[in-house]
Amino acid sequence: MSLPTPTDPSVLFTWKIENFSKLKAEKLYSQIFYCGGFKWRLNAYPKGLSVYLDIPDSAKLPPGWSRYARFSISLINQIHTQDTKSIHTEHKFNAGESSWGFPSFLPLVKLNDPEEGFLVNDTIVLEASITIPNSHDSKMETGFEPEKKKRKQETGDNGSGNVEADITGTSTSPQSMLQSILGSQISFAGKVRFLSYWVSSEALLLLEKIHSLHEVTYVKFSMKGQALPTVLLESFAAFIASMSSTKVNELNEEALRLAANSIEDFEQVGLDLRWLKQRLEEAKVVKKHSESVNTVESCTSALEVARATVESCTSALEVARAKVRELEEGLAKAKAEGEVMSRELPKSLGVNDAVLKDIV
């Protein structure tokens, strides 16, 4: 491959990694290339597919050096080129942050799936497109994570850092964003990038999880400005968090009605929530089945009690019947004895007569 001239302000660099599944190294390095008078290279961590752009000779550069760059890194889809995964960002490289990129470029499950088209003949192809503007007088905060912070987090370091990546492939200056939200009541301090918007780091975790599982969710979500999208996306994340902590057996009619209303509201701003509505329908079926099972169990329990009562009553009835038979036998015996004795009664003395009626 012919390399561009060292001072070329724009470069497209391709890195083919063969025998990808057999590589044992924790970190891979591309060959060095030039752009804007600097040496550059790509770094990749195969086990998580993290990809970074860095300046390899940063330790040898003079104190106070810096270089602002706009760049994108693409994972080429070798079967369906339209499905190539590209992520764009911008960063001011300096001695403290000489490496910048994406800690979760693509889930390994998707990367290793032969039908996806990213890993073909055990080879992946990464492509970096870099542009060095003629002038830039301020550091751009993109919401992406420097490589050294990512490595610290993986080794248990508690240092803070920005999170994850802009998945849409668009790049917007935070300065222009701030201009667009002047007068807003929302503070963007501590916010990180999701798509082309700013959200809290807590919301980002849920929003990206949804994006990885249901990519269609945000396809039609597009809003101007920054304040309103931030409110909507963070509200959506809070709604999902609430739903995720709700058990199926807690979904009463009121909860389902409120959830349906919220989903309708979020759909009106472009979120595709067919997957969520399907899950709620599944939850309804499971809840109804659970209620049926509970009804069966309740009826079964009541039936057992009734049977026990019947058995108890049956036993009592048998005792009562035996007592009746005993009394009937006693009655018959008493009647027989009475008849015999009546024949032997003296005619001169009645039961109501005085014992010595004929003497006194």
C-alpha cells in the first residue's frame, strides 16, 4: 500500500488483520502511517474489540505539543458493504491523551457470527479516515474514552472517564451544541455522547444496551437542538429502568395502561418501540397464565378443604347413625319390656294412687 505524504491533511488508512481468531496477543498494532505531519497508528484489543487511534511517538514530541483531528474508524462488512460499522469522533491529541477511540466497537457475538460479514476467512478489515483541520484553537470534548482510561478501568482503577461512542457516524462540535442550548435550564456538565445527543452516564448504559439489542429503536429518532432530546432520552431511559424492575405479576391494569401511554408518547418522537410493545403483550399472556394457574391452585386448595369437610361430616354422620340405631334398639327393648310388665300389673293399684290408699 502506498502511504500518503507526511503532511497530507487527510488520509484513508486500511488495516487488514488475518488469522484473527488465532491471535494470542492482548493488543495489536497496525503499521505506522502519516497525516498532517504526525505519525499515526491503530491499536486493537481483540478480546473486546476495542479500537483506538494513537500517536506512537508521542513521548518524543516536544513539550506542549497538540494536534486536533477529526477521524472515523470503520469495521468493513466484507459481505454487505452497506452494513459497514463506522464511528466518527474528534479529539485534540496531546501528551496526556495521545490515544483516543472506542472501547466497545462491536459485540463479539456479532463479530464472530459468519452471517454478519465482519469476519470472513478469519480476517477483519479496519479502516481509519483522518482529517487534520488547518487551525483549531480549543480542545473538543467528544464524550469518547481515551485508551489509557479504558485500560485502567479494566484493571480495577476507579478513575473517572468519558464513556463509549457516537454510534450514528455523525460528528458535531460540542461548542455549536452549547450555542444551540443557550438559555436552556438543562446543565450539560457530566453528560456523555449517545448518537448525536448528550445524556447522563447512567442513561447511556441503558440506551446503548437497547441499541445493541434493538438497533431499530433510534433509526427514526432525529431532533434539532440538544435540550429536548436530552430530556426525552433520559426520560426514556428512566422509563425502561422502571419497567425492568417491574415483575410480571406486578403488572396490573393501571400499570399496563400507563406503560402503553408512555410508549405512545415516545413513539411520537420517532422511537421504534415495537419490540417493547411485543414484550408487554408477552407479559400480559404470562400474567394471565399465572393468574389462571393461581386460580387452579386456589380452587384445588378449596376443593381439598371441602373434601376434608365432607369426610369429617361423613364420619360424624356414621357416628350419628350408629347412635340412632342404638337408640332405636333401646326403644324397641323398652317397649317390649313395657308390654310384658303391663300384663302383670295389679288391677287394684294405679300409678297415681297412694301407696296405702286402702289402709289410711
